[in-house]
Amino acid sequence: MKRICIKIGSNVLTKENGELNTSRIKNIVFQISELHKKGFQCILVSSGAVAAGKSKLSLSEKLDTVSARQIWSSVGQVELLNMYSSFLKEFKIECAQVLVTKQDFRTREHYLNMKNCLNSLLTNSILPIVNENDAVSVTALMFTDNDELSGLIASMMDVEALYLLSNINGIYTGNPEDDDSELLSTVNGDINRLKQFITTKKSNFGRGGMLTKCSIAGRVAKSGIPVHIANGGVDNILLNLINSPNEVMHTSFTASKKASTVKQWLAGSDGFEKARLIINKGAEDALLSAEATSLLPIGLIEILGEFEKGDIIKIVGQSGKVIGLGKTQYNKEKASKYIGKSGAKPLVHYDYLFLY
């Protein structure tokens, strides 16, 4: 079975007035049914709950922003899932709602439990429809947006490709509305150079924008999964991308060598680190070389924060550049004794190290 992850943005699923776009959702469901026939297992990460709730409820202006979002998402999620479910039944496909928070990715135990849930649904030909649980996710507990969530799900489930469907064709060399802006069809390697092209404007109903999509796509591609950003407002865009990708206007991110499942988990663990390790130039050069290199305490300058064995830490160079994330082999107390000294075993083994 071929397994893919599809993320649909709020602006794809809603009309300009904020109401759910019934015809668009019908077409998405049709495409998923066709993919099922072709032997694909699909995971759908769907935005739109808050927008659906807004279109149904007019709340008091005195209500605070967090409470309003919780109400809209709670009511809108029911509306959205009911619509998906009714359309999927026409194709004899069952769906399941999977609501998650960022906390669910914080530990390996929660991570593997969620992975088992999704695997069980897919094995039984049930379409998982994943969304952030906005009713309980606030401030630090929130994902940047569902682009980040879809990237984490794609890595977790080791999919063959991640499709991010937005309301434009992909990444342009300027404002997509300018005639002299060109669509970038392929992104291969360092994505930092792209940030000069990308507008920081966000969607009308969602929290994200193309800058987030670019960052997530680059990280997922680095872990070994190709990513495609395309216009979800085009009928049958998924089918066309899979059948004739070279004939569809979109931006694709070329995948690097496939990372291990542990490295894929680490790739999505930014923000979950317990401490920051400041390393010297020699250690930075060694880690970024072509050779597989572990992080030794001799390369440490400073430890900021507390950690135990098995915790996630962030590795930072002297200049402040973030090098990557790793899982520690022992605690801070032991690591502190060996800062700048030789003879100790690796604090972070290469097998438990993800480099940006």
C-alpha cells in the first residue's frame, strides 16, 4: 500500500464569507476515493473547524480571543466532520476523527501510541481526519499551524509524500500577484535562500502562511519525504499531481536520503527540547561534515537548562546558529563534569541526532 499525507488549508475549504465550501470538500472526498481504488492509504490533515464555527456563531465582542477560538473550533469541528462523513459514505469509506495537541509529540511513549492509532485505522481502511484540538490547545501548547502538524504526521507515519494544498500554486520568487514573479517548480537543498521571496501574509481563516509551509516542507524533505505545495482550489489536483506531476503547476521539495524513524521523530521535536547545548567551532564543523559524527562533551562550551538521560536537547553553535536536535545518552550532571574534556562517551550519538 502506498501511504500519503494530505493537508488542506482553511482557505481551500471555505468561501470568502467564511462558510464551508461544499463543492470543494466534495471534490476532495472524490479524489480520496479514487486514490483508495488505486491502492493508496490516505491521512487527511484538515483545517477549517474554526472557520466553520465562525460562520455558524456570532459571539459577543466582549469575549476574549482564546475563549472565542475554543467555542468556534468545538462547534465547527462537528460541522466539518459531519460533512466529510456524509460525503465519504457515498463511496463506502468510513472516517475517524483524530484530535491532537503538541503535547502528544513530546514523548516517545505518546508519539508511538498515536502512531499505533493511525496505523490501526489505516489497516482497517478507515480514513483518519486529523486536526489540532483547538478547544484545549492554547499559547505554548499550539502548533504553529496545521502545516506543522501535517509535517509531524508525515514523518511519524513514514509516508511516501506530503501534499500541502493551499490557495496558490506554490512558492513564487515574489508576490504571486505580480506579473514578474515566477513559480519555483523544484526546491533542492537549503531553503534559507527562499525566505527572501516569501510573503509573511497569512490566510484569512488560518494561522499559517507560505513561510511556515516552506520551513516545514524543507524539514520534512530533509528527513527523506518529498513534499508538494499546490493549489487545492483546482479540481482533481491530487489525482493530477500523482498521475502527471510534471504537468501540474506546483512546487516540489526534493527528498534527501531516508532518515531513521528516530531521526524523523527528532525532526519534528523542535520546541520540545529540555536544554540548549552551546558547542565550539570544532564540534560544529565535525557535526556538519560529510562523516557520521556524534557530539562529544569535549566540544561543549556551555549547557543552558536541565536534562536527564533520554531528553531532547537543542544544539547551538557559538554564533547562535541552531545546528540540530538530539537525544541525550546521560544527564546534565554527568555531562557538566566532562565539558571541554576528552575521554567521555558521546553525549548525543549520531543515531539520535537530527541536523538542520
